[in-house]
Amino acid sequence: MKRHAQTVRLRPERREEHLALHRSVWPEVEATLRAAHFRNYTIFLRGDVLFSYFEYDGDDFDADTAAVAADSGTQRWWRLTDPCRQPWPDAGPGGIWSDLEEIWHLKEEPTK
């Protein structure tokens, strides 16, 4: 399993719209993420900054993320949510979320 963390800013004038959308994420969007091996997906908020965390337990992250991007329900969802977000300068062309580098992780204690 691989852990992923990302961040993006909210456009202040679209903040409430974005939060309202995420109070009731569409079941088909959630199903698409599950089918693509996304687990434990969580989005946190601090001010106008979003932080997302998810775990990926598949074998081909690029293929699975391409399948998510190709899904028509997810595309409709992104047409609503993407305008609410303001990418950081390092997001790259067409990118919304910026990846964060994992620098530490508390590992489970070995079983005795």
C-alpha cells in the first residue's frame, strides 16, 4: 500500500459551494475511487487550504488514476468542484492538486 497526500487552495468566493458538494459526494464517484483501489480517502480543511490523504492498494497507479479520469460521473463531479479550487503554482499544466512528499510515518509496533 502507498500513502498519498495532496494540497490545493479553495477560491474564497466558492468555498461554501465546495463544502456543500462534499457534504454529499455522489455514490458513483465514491464507487469509481474504490474500484481504482483508493482507500481511506480523506480531505481536511484549514482556512481556505484543502489537504487530502488516501492510500492506494492496487498494482498500477497510472492506469487506475486514468480510469478515474475517464469516468463520466467523475468528470461531471470535477466540472463542479475544480472551479472552486485554486491550484498552487507547482501543480503543473492542467493539474489541480499538488503532491506532498512523505517525510515520516509512525509504523506499527512489531508484534511480540
